[in-house]
Amino acid sequence: MYRYDEFDQQLVNERVAQFRDQVTRRLAGELSEDEFKMSRLMNGVYLQLHSYMLRIAIPYGTLSSRQVHKLADITRKYDKGYGHFTTRQNLQLNWPALKDIPDLLAELASVEMHCIQTSGNCIRNTTSDHHAGAAPDELEDPRVICEVIRQWSTFHPEFSFLPRKFKIAVSATEHDRAAIRVHDIGIQIVKNAAGEIGYEVWAGGGLGRTPIIGKKVGDFVPREDLLAFLESVLRVYNMFGRRDNLYKSRIKILVHEVGADEIRRQVAAEFKEVKARGTLQLPEEEVARIRKYFAPPEFETLSDDVPEINAAAAKDKGFADWLKSNISAHKQPGYTIVNISLKPVGLTPGDCSADQMDVVADIAEKYAFSEIRVAHEQNLCLAHVRRKDLYEVYTALKAADLGTPNIGLITDQIACPGLDYCNLANARSIAIAQRLSERFQDIEFQQKIGRLHLNTSGCINACGHHHVGHIGILGVDKKGVEYYQVTLGGAADETAAIGDIVGPAFTEGEIVDAIDTIVKIYLDLRQGDEIFIDTYRRVGVQPFKDKLYAAH
Amino acid sequence: MQLIKDGAIIADEWTALADEDALPATGPVIVSLDRFKLEQNLLLARKDKLGIRLKSGEAPEQIKDFLDRLALVALEFPAYRNGRAFSYAYLLRERYGFKGELRAVGAVLRDQFNYLARVGFDAYEVRDNITPEIFKLSVSAFEHDYQPSADSKPAVLSLRQRRLAAQKAT
């Protein structure tokens, strides 16, 4: 993985010093909360319901064992011994004290980490596929260009006070695990007929109160021009994006109001100018320098056929279940991708204790080239594990309550922090997710249901990605009472779609039964081993509407 | 309010004219884009220096043909969160080659000077509690920058290439 050179390290160190000065001024009363807000938000510090919240950047979701051990230490020392992995592959701490944050940042800097631009109206952490470097059909490791974007976007003088936040995601496989169509900019790495790598650029996707799927604005941007192209999109947005209304400030609204054709025209005109100037041309040497850090690890020559694993699965039902859902195909024979679920029954999706972090870091050190990934579905991942080590890895994970065999199943839910932590929320989401995971905890029933993405948000800002859940739940407040609206048919992958509202919202008491009913309707209607989303696309919303509300 | 130019507090020689103010016979004046459009000939005929103040939403493209006649462009920040003028400044310097004074007016915070300087501002209307020392601290927070902008500092990308070339040479 990428390692800082002296320039990277110096920038991060200077940022720690700058923020230390800002916190000192705030604590001394020289900075008002409003003035401090700008600085703290560009550094991932939010003021939440009960406390400050700190969001730690995990660029494109890749961590080393050393970094994960450090995160564990930090959560013990400065917080309550756990952290929360987010849908943007970052880690949130819910209880740090403002006075401690400069020291915390200095500790992060010692392992080449930071909180830069994890909030604020700037270019946020660039996210990517958690299977990067391991997926069989990958065109190139997407993290190379993610790191290029990370550096270009860090403290960008022109684009740090945008109309609103700006999120970029990159995918290098046809199956999109990075949800690029619902990002401000989504980059799909593609190969042309001549075998050259280039970038398909999508802009104006996003969730929130106005969910929109992105529009293609660049068909094949050559590698050397990618930064020039991104700068062109950002400049058009910074100059013409709306600033009169917080809820209409994202680039998706600009694209929607101006029209995709006009945006394409403006971006193309700007790109021509930027390219002519030439200062943003990406040198091949720099790409090569970064690529070296993402060179594949030293794989052994192994066979995919490992009889002892089959034998272990025959004896251990838990292991057999885990193999069914938590393992993904790897490009190297004899290796596999291990997905670690952070969705145990009845607990908070995405939460991970310090002890669990240490366990994962140790396992990665022993079995997975000391590399850990964070998935946008709020899970962890070990990208390169020998098949023959799977039972040992499973046993070690299970001992730390990390062996839940539900990746991609109905209890592998995305949920935002909701009313339990967030001062924007209208309703609780964690509590609903917990009750749903309890209702559907029977693993055989989950396997029978098959792949199903169930996402819950506690308010219209949609941090829980409810719009793109196969089943989405949105918490709303009606005269002080929490209600839950259900959407069906959303998807975040290459078939991205916004879910349809099924009908009137359910009360807190009704919502779990309602989801249960939806699942049963699907099981009745499905053909063969069709998954939920395919059944839904075939039959539409009506059968669900009819039966769901007939029962009430 | 006071004026910081090239890092020092200086007396402001310019008169910022409101649209209803009478045009003085002599002395440098800053006018709005609206007034410039209405009184262009009169304003350009004066012997003294002329400046134009652009509101957020008034893109510098509108004045690009007059830039060689202007000694100053002032860009408004209606709120510190409104960063539109960062792009305006960059374009004025890098695309339209404006060499005169580029002045930030309105709501700017001390922790933004670094960004403002990088996109090409060289003058700032600031609150009275901003000292040259504070200004210097803010603009020198980072020795190097990752990306090229309108300042003359070499970006990290170029520094790395230079280092690479030096390594190859030895």
C-alpha cells in the first residue's frame, strides 16, 4: 500500500500544527464557534448531539495492520474503546474531547493518517472498491488513481469552499462495488479497443433529499488528463453551483437544472482550456511511483483445490455458512478475499471494538500481508488470504465475534447513526436495524432469501443509503412520532436505481413486520433462485403494495 | 477594516465608489460592474487608475477585454463559505493574465489566507485584529502544496520530478 514520502508527511504534520493552533484559539475564546466551524469541519470534527465527533480518513478504504493497531489504541485512549466504520470507508469516533484532538491527530500522523477533508464543503475522501487489487476482472488497481486524486484534492486552494461537499468514487471492475453512480463524480476505469486504460466519468449522482443517478460527462479521459478533467468539472461546479439554498447546492442539482448536455458542453470547453495550459498533465513517472506501492504481494503458486477446507466445512456448520457468504473470488489461484461482517445480530452496523480491531490487525499480519480494507457497506475485508488458511482465519475471527456469516444477506444492513447520535436525525435507525437483524437472524432463512440489501436512514439526508437499498427504510418525524417509510427496488451498483416508495409510512411498532411481509411476498413471487431485486424488477411495486396494505 | 497588501498593512489609496456616489475628478476609484458598464467611456477616459469590484455571480469573463486598462480587481466574498471567487481569482491570474492588484473583500477568515494567496490574491480587506504576523502565520502554514495554482511555488509533483531527475543524474 501507499507510503508517505517526506512531502506527504510534512503536509500532514503541518496540518496537525495548524489545527492545534486553531483549537488553542477556540479554547481561549479567540475564535467564535461559527468561525471555528470552518476549520474544524475541514478536519473531520463535527458537533453532535452529545459531544464532538471525529471522522478519520481512510483513503480508498485501505489500512495496514500497524494503522489498525494505532486506531485501536486511539479509541481506547481518547474515546470509549470502539469506533464506527462509515459508508465512505472512514472511521468515526463518537466521544473525543476537543482538547485531545490535536494529540490524537499527531498520533494518526505517526502512522501516515489524518482527518483532512473528512467533512466540510470540499473534496472528501476518495472511495473505491474494497476488493481492489484482488478482484479477478479488474482492469487496474483503482487505488493508484485514488491516491493521485487524494493528493491533488488535498488543500486544493480553489476547491475548498465549494457550494457543498463533493465525493468521488472509483471502480475498476464492471461490477461496481463502490457505488460510483451515486457520487458527485464517479470514475469507471475502462479499456479502449487499442487496449489503453482510460476513465469514464460520471457526474451529478447523489442521495440525500433529492436522489439522482449520475450522468456520463466523459467517455474516455486518458490517464494523463484525468486531473485536468476533474479540475474542469470542479471549476464549472464552483462557479455555477447554487449557493442560495443548502439543499440545492450539490452538483447533482446543477446537472439536473442545467441539463446533462449543457454540463457536458461546459466541462468540455473548460477542459480544452485547462489541457491547453498543461500544468495538470499527470506525469507517467508519478503514476509509476505510486503504482509501485500497490504492486501485488508475493503470491505463492497454489491450487484452488483445498480438500481440508471442504472437510472442515463438513464438520463445522458455522464455517460452512461463512464460506457460502463471506468469501469472494480472487484473481490469484489458491487465494481468496475474506469479507468480515460488522453486522452481528442485535448490534450496531459498522461498530468495531478496539479489541476487535487488534484481532483483525493480527490476523491480517499473519494471513493477509498486513492489509485490511473497509467496505462501503460498513464491513471489513482481507483482500489476499490463502484458501488453505481459511479455517484458521474463520476460527480467529469467530473468537472475536467477527464470524457472522451474513455478507450480502438481509442482516448485512447499512444504517446511519440516526437519532442515537446525530443532530440531523428525525428517527432512530440503529434500533430498527438491530430489531430487523434479530427478526431475520435464522441463517438458513437468510440464505433462502439470498442477496438482499436492506438500508436504513434516520433522516432525509440519507447517510444510510436507503434510496439504493433493495429495500430501503427512511425514518421520518410526524408530529414528534417516529415513522418509517419503505422504498423498494433501489440499487447502488452498475444497475444503479433509486427505490420506489411503496406507500404510507409505518410506525415503529409496524416496521419490522412490514419488512417481514415484503420478504414473504417476494419469496412467494420469485422464480427459481431469483434474488429480491430481480423479482422486484420483474413484477414491480404493485404486488407488494397490494398485499402489504391489504393486511392493515 | 484595514488593508493588507503583499503581507504588510498599508494605507488604502483607493476610493470605493457606491453606485450613487459622484465620480471624483481625480484619484483611483473602484466601481461596480454595473457602473462600469454604464459609464465605461467616462471611466476609461480618466487619467487615474481604475478598479472594478465583482460580486459573487459576476464572472470575470465579463471584464476580460478591459483587464489591461484596470489596475485593480476586487472580488467579493459575501460569506466565508462562498468560495466562488477562488475560481474567479484563479481565472483572472492564470487564464486572463491579469497582473494588477487582486483584492479580497468581504467575509474572509484568517485561516483562508493561505488558499487566497495561492489562487492569486495579493491584497485583502481584513478585520482590525489581523496583524501582519497573523497573516504570515496563515500563509506559511504549509511549505509545499500538492497541486499547481496561481502562485509561483512549485507543486509537490514538480519537486518529486526534480528529485527524480537529480537521482538519475548522479
